[in-house]
Amino acid sequence: MSGEASKAISKDVLWGGGRSPFSVSYGKMMMWYFLVSDALTFGGLLVAYGFSRAGSTAAWPIGEQVFRAMPFLEGHYPLAYVALMTFILIVSSVTMVLAVEAGHRNDRSGVLKWMAWTIVGGFTFLGSQAWEWSHFIHGSGGSFLLAEDVTVTGPEGEVFEMTAGESVFMDHHFGHLMEMYLAGDPAVTLSEEGGHIVLTELGDHPHEAHLHGLTLNKYVEGETMVEGDAMMDLWNARSENFSFGANLHDSEYAVQQSYSNFFFFITGFHGFHVFSGVVINIVVFFMVLNRVMERRKHYEMVEKVGLYWHFVDLVWVFVFTFFYLI
Amino acid sequence: MERDDLIVNDSYALNAHHSEEEGQAIRKKIYMVTLILSVITAVEVGMGVMFKRNDTFTWTAIKWTFIILTLFKAGYIVMTFMHLGDERKNLRNAVVVPYFIFIGYLIFIALTEGASHFGLDLMFH
């Protein structure tokens, strides 16, 4: 046992007691401990999500069916937007680690450049998340629950035995007018023409929406659109229980409300972390700009905010897998 | 016994500065990890889109593949980006070991309680 180290070291890197447990500064170690506890929080949320999902008797929505829209584009792009968000966050994590690396070489302009890019990446991710939330909240056509059991035939002759309480999904145009109609908008009228349901909106730009088909199993495996008589059978078996998009009380995505609640809570709590990470990044950016780190002779503050930023990326990796993929 | 509670010449100590060559080596590693993370994510998305979700063995196997790939990604982020791999071993253990004990216990208890509560075999459902 050699006991005390023989090397003389600078006093200002030691803790108050003259020692540095784990050979790190106090701030860095506390950041690690904070991250451990925060990781347990997210771990708890994801375990709770899995618990609810496994215990759910009704079908649980799957990511590739729910998250398949892209801004400015028509059509279906399953998981593409979420993958893009994941990539944005990974890239901003890379620019952050490059800022930390520049800090260790005392390269002030390098730190500023890479931190600026990290902040841009953070805002880009937050903007993407805002779009995704908006799309999730507005929904894509809405659904109604069946009031009675009905058996319908699909386009390829397959038979669906639908029971009361199951969801049937409308298309975007029809659902949009239906929502206005149900809200009591006097400009929207509902009529039946030649075996079709027609919604008409009067006003400056009068237009109609025809019920062309109703979709079964939209957010689970086996999405099918039924038309003609089968569609009318479903329509006539509707209850008054319509849902459009999602909020804290209602959701078109699933019969069980917990799906949307977990979406809002987990991605919202993560988004809050991203937001606070961006704010701290901006603060540290201005500290570097004002040459605070040069006076301190080290860039450890960049490293500490970097740890937090990577943690945010780390959490998203797990959210991506457990909420969207599985 | 070597003391490791002093900030001496660790590569990430406050008073340690990296040379241009060291920086180059670190950057190379960063770009490598970026590539690995991007490729794994692309593979995951591809698998998620390609395979049907049902009760077959294939989907169960894919779910476990997702989890293993995710743990790989997490390992790269923590060990390289957060450079926990370059810290002292006792700090690494102080972070990783308690986490896995607690989260392991939570997962274990959720699976056991869930299995008895819902009457489901959660592991292979």
C-alpha cells in the first residue's frame, strides 16, 4: 500500500476534502448521478408502458401504422419521420461530442461552431416533435365505435366478424366534415344519395365529401378497406361514439386511452428534456463566447452539458425502440 | 495499491489538454460510432417496416433483435460519446452497476407481477 500519491497536483482540481473520488470533478460526478436517477425515471415509464400494453385485452396500436405521415407529402411512409427525428438527434449528439473534443484542445472557435450546430439540431428536433404532436392530436380521419355486432366481407372475400365496441375508421376528408357536422356546424349537412353517405359543406367554397369506404384495423396489423354494401352495414351499425385525433380523454387510435396518454407523457417528458438541454446549451454557448472558459482554463462545462445532451439522445434510442418499433 | 482518487493524468481530467494528434484520433472514433449508430437505426426501421407483427416466433425473435441492437447503440453512446469508457473503472461501475440492479429488478417484478396479474406469459407473448 503506497498510500498517498507521490505526485503533487494542482489544488484547484481537488474537492473540498482534498481528494477527488473516482478521479473526476465534483460537478461531473453529480451530473452522472443525476443522469442515473433520470434514466431510472425513463426506465420506469417504459416499463409501465410495457406493463399496460401486455395487460391490454384490446388490440394495441403499432408504430408503423400510426406514425406513417410525412410533412408536405401525401401517402404512407411508415416510421420514416420518426427515423428522421432519430437521425437528427444522433447527429446533434455527434456535433456535441465534437464540441467537447474541441474544448479539450482549447479550440474556442471549434467549440462555438459545434455548439451552434448542436443548438440548431436541438431546435430542429423540437420542431419535428411539434409537428408530430400536432399530427397525432388532429388525427387522420377519426373513428367511430360500433353499437352492435356486424359481419362484413372485405374486398378479397375475407369475412370480418366485428363486435360492438370495435373501432371503424373514416378517411381524412370525410372525417374532417363529420367532425364539423357532429360539432353542430350549421354549414354542414348529411344526406344519403344512392347508397352513399354525403356530407356537404356550404359557405364560400362549397364542397362535398362522400363516404367511399371504411377502414378496419387501421392502426393494427391487417388494415383493410371495405366498400359498397359492407361499408353501409358498418355505417348503419355506428354508435354515437366518434373520436377524432387524440387528447387526454379520447383517442381515435385505440379503444384504451392509455396508448395516447403514454405517447403524450413519454415523448412529452423527453421533449421537455430536449428543450431544457437546448436552453443549457445556449447558456454555455454564451459563456464560451464571453471567454469564461478561457479564464477557467478548461472547458469542463461544455463536457457536462454534453453529458446531459447525450443522455437525451440515449433516452430517445430507447423510446424509439419500445414505443415506435416494437 | 495505486490510488485512483486523484485527478492526475487522466485524458479527461480538468488539467489535461489533448494535442492535435489525440484530437484527430478521437474524431476518427466519433465518426466511426456515428456510422455504426446510423446503420443500426436504418436496419431497425427496415426490419420494423418489413416484418408483420403477430404471434409467430419470427416476430418474437425480431423484438429481441431490436432490444439487443438498442443496447448496442446505448453502449456506444454511453461509452464513446459520454466517454464513460475512458473514465476510471470505479466511476464506470458506480454508474452502471446500480442502474442495472434497479432497472433489472423493476423489469423482473413487472414481468412476474404482470404474468400473475394478467395470466399472460409476457416474456414470449
